[in-house]
Amino acid sequence: MNYLFHIAVMILLYIMLGLSLNIVIGYSGLISLCHAAFYGLGAYTSTLLIVKAGWPFLPSAIAAIILTGLLAWILSYPAVRFHDDFFVLVTLGFQMIVFSVLYNWTDFTRGSFGIPGIPRPSFFGFTANSPWALGLLVGLFTLLVIFIVYRLLQSPYGRALQAVRDDEIAARSLGKDVAFFKRSSFIIGGMLAALPGLLFAGYASYIDPTSFTINESIFIACVVVIGGAGNLRGPIVGAVVLVLLPEILRFVHIPDGIAANMRQIIYGLSLMLLMRFRAQGIAGQYPFD
């Protein structure tokens, strides 16, 4: 039962990460490879405020989301000046910077030793001490993210984002500030990614930089690309499929070393086949062509 519970929690966390990145990829058309950096910033900011400064959970969570949004805002100004591959490289550089800081600033982040003993989330007299309480909390925050993303993308702002994605020149001719919409989507996506980060820290009670590497950013991007971009269904389907795939290999009696390599092969083949036969992903509507 604990195994199934862990899988369910990880699916919920990746649903939130996929939905937040979908705002950037699926609705703005920007391929970002630094989402794990925002994920890690949310985890580390809230954890350090709780463990070292003694802050309660809610203020530390709000501070983590605001700080992540501030850094995304700073990065967005140089990033959106670039297009396509160059934008990807800018976000990749930011991912590498964040990981290097988390890994090497040992006096502050403890580097490779990680931060153990992170307390469970607690607010308004409620403490998620039991696994089921913690799972319920993660589930409620997942519903909150789904609601926020749905309302955001059904609004005139969301329709303007899609217009910018589909045809920048036409959107600009209608008076839309293309740079503003790209920057704001990048900032909103980063802030929403901080939320599963701080929840992951409370769930695992331990974090270290290896959970927020470029491989994690690629995995989150795969959740969106394989599941599908441009709607709510895609990232949800992608999170379920990509979290369950490696777990299925556990029941095929494949040695652990081979299973890890098989997972990478499956991801690669999935991307190749989808880009060839279904560019919009399993359940998406925005084709990556």
C-alpha cells in the first residue's frame, strides 16, 4: 500500500509540474529546459525558511513562490529576446546555474549532503503527519493548480497566449504585446512549479540537488510533449504514463541496471514515434511541428 501511495503522490506532483510547464510550452510555444530549477527553488526556499529561520509552512510556501517568480521575471527579460533554439539554450544555462549553486554552496544548502529532517506541512492547526493526510494535501493542491490553470487559459489572457503562439505577427498587428505575454507565461509557469517543489520537500522530508537536474527538466518536458500540449488533458495523461512506465518494468523481471536503461530507451522511442505519427502528443492539441 505504501508503494502505491508513493506512486500516486508522484503522479500528482508531476501533474502540477506538467500543467505549469504547459503554460510555457503548450500556450506560449516556448520550449523551456529549466523547469526543474524552479521546482528546486521552491523546495529549497521553503525548506531553508522552515529549517533555518523557523518560519511556518504557509509563509515559507508563499515566500518560495514569490522568490521563484522573481527569478523567473529576471530571467524572462533576456530569454524572450531569443527564439527557438536560442531560447532553449538560455533556459538550459539557467538550469545549470541553479543546480551549481545548490550543489556547491554547501554552507547554505549543504550541497550533496542534502537537507534531512524537513517537517511535514502544517497550517491552521492541520498537520499532515500521516501518509493519507499528506496525500490528501497534495491532491487538494493538485486540484487547485488544475483550477488556476483552467481559469487562466479560458480567460482572454489565455486566448491571447494562444494567438501569440500560433502567429506572432498577426497578434502584434492586433495590438498584443507579444513580449509581455511570453514573459508573463514564463513567470506564471515558474511560480506554479515552485508549489510541487515545496510539497515534495515536505513529503520526502529530505532534498538534495540531484532531484533537480537537467534530466529532471527533460523528464518534465517529456510529460508535456508525450502527454500532449495545449490543453489540460495532455499533461495529466503524460504524468500518469511516464510515472507508471518505469514501475511496470519492475514486474517484467528485468535486472535493475537494464530496467533503468530501458526506461531511457522507451522515453526516446516514445518521443520519436509521437513526433512522427502524432505530433500533438497522446491527448494534446498543439502539434510540435
